[in-house]
Amino acid sequence: MVKNSHYYGNLQAYKFFIRPDALNTYKTAKDKNLTKHQKTIQKLLRDIALNDPMSTWELAAKDHKKDLDKIRTKEKEFRRLFLGRVDNGRYSKGLLESGLIEREEGVYKNRQVTKYRLSPHGILFCIDTLELNVKEFDKLATKYANIIPKVFGMWSYLKKIIGNDVYKIRILARGMMLDNPSFAQLNPPLYELMSFLSIRYRSNFDYIQEKDLVEQISYWFYIYFTYTIDKKEKGVKNLKKIFRKDKEFEKWFLNFVILSKQYYLKRTDNLTVFLNNFN
């Protein structure tokens, strides 16, 4: 399959726009009094989260087997849910426009086929709202290993090293960037690195390529589990274990830390120049 060129906002866009909008529209699996539409959306998101990319026909056939009439009816409904629809003159945006779903197009068995999967924002939203158990979470990680390779692509290995700490990506899924100044005194350098992570991608609030959004997510994950309040030394040791296995990973992560250090040194220099003006 050949991926469409698609753009997203950064993690701040997820926190302040995409997640709140999706929560307001689709709710969560634990919410009561869900509408039929919301239940359908949640089931659709769960099916996409726990399977390989699927066409609307494949999604419809999943529940209706060989009943072609039911499959056709459901397939049309799913297409409207993905692309948007008009009911009584009122437009409702689809999952693609919401930023939760990505479309992949290509040739399959000599036919042009459109398949759908979660976007990085959609992955976070499903982690946050679908009440996935551990088995389901691990299955999602397996299915999306190629989308977030530095996290989900190393999932089994990471679980051996850090155990259940891998599931702390739920914190990010809830929209918590952890760049609040209240962290400044509690667990350095978590605050400094998280702040720089926000600063580095601040120009991408409206526009970021998927690969760059995935990098931002991956940096957040490793910064957090390395510098949690109660496990800082253990976190560094665990990161070193990953470095021993993958030197390219070490280069990738430490380069980010070096860029962060350079940024703060420059800010300090600016203050020094300012003070020198009074000498």
C-alpha cells in the first residue's frame, strides 16, 4: 500500500484541539447514555486499532460475514463516517477530518484499494478512551509497530526492561505534555527536556508531517520513563540497556539532549549579554 501525504498538528494541537474536540463528539467507552452514532464510532475505532489497515468493505464484512446486502449497507455507512456526511442539511465531519484516521491508497490484487488506519493522534485517542486491557494494548502496539517504530516497534523488548512502565504512554494520551513549570524543582532534567520538546515543535501546531509527530511522541516517551520522580537512576540505567542494543537509537536520543543543552546555553548567554549592558 502507498500512503497518502497527510499532515497533522503537533502534540500541543492534540492536547488543546484534537483530543477535546473528539471527546466532545465521540465520548469514551466508559461514558453512559452514548448515542447509536457514538457507539458505532467507538466500535469502528476499536476495530481499526486492533487490526491491520482495512477497507470499508473489510470492516463491514468483519461482522456480517457473507451477507452481501448487510455488508453493502454497512460499507456505505462506514464510508460516510470516514469522509463526513450531511443529515437534514447539517454537515458532520468524518474521522479523517477529525485527525484520528489516516487513509492509505495503493494497488492490491490488481485493484485500486483505499484502506484506513489510526493516525498518531488516533492512536493516542484510542489509548485514552477505549479502556483497552493489557492484551488489547499490546495488540495495538504490534499492529502499529511500523507507525511508531521507536516505541511500538520495540514493545516486547521494552517490556522486558521497564515492565508495566511502558503503559505510562497513557499519560501522554490524556494530553499531558509534562512541560508545566511545577516540574522544574521536582525532577530535573524532565522539565527542561519536556519544555524543549514543546519549543522544538512549537511552529508545527497546525502543520507537521507524520514522521515528525511520531518523533515528538517517541522523545516524550523516553524522556518520561527515564526521568520519573521516583526512578531517575533506574530510568537512566534502563536507557543505557537500550543503547547497548541499538547504537542508532543512542545517537538519536542523545542528539536531542545535546540540542536541548545548546538551546539553554544560548538563552543563558542572552541574559549575560543583557546584564553586561549595565556594567
